[in-house]
Amino acid sequence: MARSQPQAGVLQLRCAIESRWPVMLAIFSVILLLAVLPSRVRVFPAWVPWLTLIVLIVPMAALALNTATGPLLRIERIVTACFFVVAAFGIIAALKILFSAMVRHASAITGLQLLTSSVAVWATNVLVFSVAYWRIDRGGPEARANHANRKPDWLFPQDDAGEDVPPDWCPTFVDYLFLAFCTATAFSPSDAQPLTSRSKLLMMLESIIALVTTVAIAARAINTLGS
């Protein structure tokens, strides 16, 4: 009996770990988009996005190579939350700068700069919120992968598909990327329905950012290029 307890503890630590490579690619894309924004629109110094990338990628890469997941998961949870807050602030600040340049200094920024900046902000919006959705739904990726039966924030079609999906199905990052993409294009829920207050508030915020970026800035940029 004394020997079986440590073994059970080892088995508990070896929980299923969802692949981090799609998330790492999304984060790298966010950092790249923030880094290539024109200096007039850029919110942070050029070195900040790359330092953020290193801080985020290290624990995620370590999770793929290490079996001692407990401390790494806690570190990843903290840095991912910080990433979302900083990136969301950067998106809103970039929109404010674009609006200011568009309204007060229309001659100082070209239509092409407006268009490319709006596309970069829109894509960043989708990627940042997809990471946020992936992080919070059903207790996080490991709780989903190990079927911890946490309360879902979104109800996916596969949840009620019965025999049409594998019995152990759970949403992965691609599902949340699709959710964020549809929210930014349709400005409303698509196939996944929000169930909790925080999921609804996050989708509202993403839709507002996408709406402002598309309707106001991108439309003005296209109008400027056409004139």
C-alpha cells in the first residue's frame, strides 16, 4: 500500500498535454504583426514584442519537452493572461492612433498605410482573442484534454453531435481560431454559442474592435485609395 501512493502521484502528473505548436505559431504571428506596424502607429518600442515572444514561447516549448507540467502550466497561465492584457491594450491604442491620424492629420498618413495597418490590427485581434478563448474555456487546454468536466464557456456543434464525432472529442486551438475569425467577420456567434458572461463579454469586445477596424478605418483607406 505504501508503494502504490507515489505511483498514483506520478500517474496524476502525467496528464494529457495539448500540443502548443499552433498556439505558438499564432503568438509569433501576433508579435510579427505588431512589429511590422508603421512607426506612426506602433504603440510599443520595437524590442518589446520580441521580448514578449520569448517570455511566452519558453514555457510553452518546455511543456512540449518536459513531463513535470505543474509549475510550467502555472507559469504559462500567468504569462498568457499578461499577453492578452498587453496585446488588447496595444490593439486599442493602435486604433486610437489610427483614428487620430485619419481625422486630424489626414495628409500625414496614406491610404495604403491605413489599409495595411487596419488589416494588421484586424488579424492581430483575431489571433489574440483566439488565444484567450483557448486559454479560458472549460478550465483550459489540459482540463479539456483530460475531460475534467469543467463548465463550458462555449457550446460547440460537436458537443451534441452524438455518434458523428469521436467519444473523446474536445475543442482544440483551431476550433477557437475559427470562433475568433467568425466573431470578427460576422460580428456575432457562428457555430459555437457562448454560455457564460465572460465569453459573451470577450466576444462583444472582439466584435467592437473588428467593427471599428473594418467599417471606419479600412473603409476610409479604400475610399482614399480610390480617390
